[in-house]
Amino acid sequence: MKVQIAKDNTVKRLTFQEEFPDTTKCCYCKSESRLAFVAHELDHPDSCVCDLYDNDPKGKGYWLHDACAVAVYLCKGCLKPTALCNQG
């Protein structure tokens, strides 16, 4: 897994789908959260986060079905983290 600090626009492109936004709403206090870093699973890794659990919505619950990228944001109001995730 590669982790990159969000000091320029290149980190927003470390995603399997659309780029991550610069900001998002805090999931705790609803204030603005700013992009801090992105963790991105490398192409064809030996194991992926999706391999940890089965994706079984009718039984054990939802889980990732493919490699992922996760953006972590820190809130300007409460400093708690909010994360956005996407998959390949």
C-alpha cells in the first residue's frame, strides 16, 4: 500500500475512480474537513483489503469487492478524521 500526503494535486489522482475532492463534510460535526492523505493499494498486490472479509450483504454484511484507495480528511472544527473510499 502506498500512502501519500496531500501537499499537491497529484495525491487526488491516487484513486481507482474519480479524484478525491479537496474537502468534504465532517462525519461528526458537519464542518469542513480537508484532505490530509490518501492510502492506495498498489496494482496486483499480494493481498488486498478486500481479501480480509467476504462481501456478504445478506449474511455478514457489506465489504469491499476490489482493491481500494482511501482518502483521510481532518476536520477544521473538531480535528476528527473522516474517510472516503473507492474501489477498482
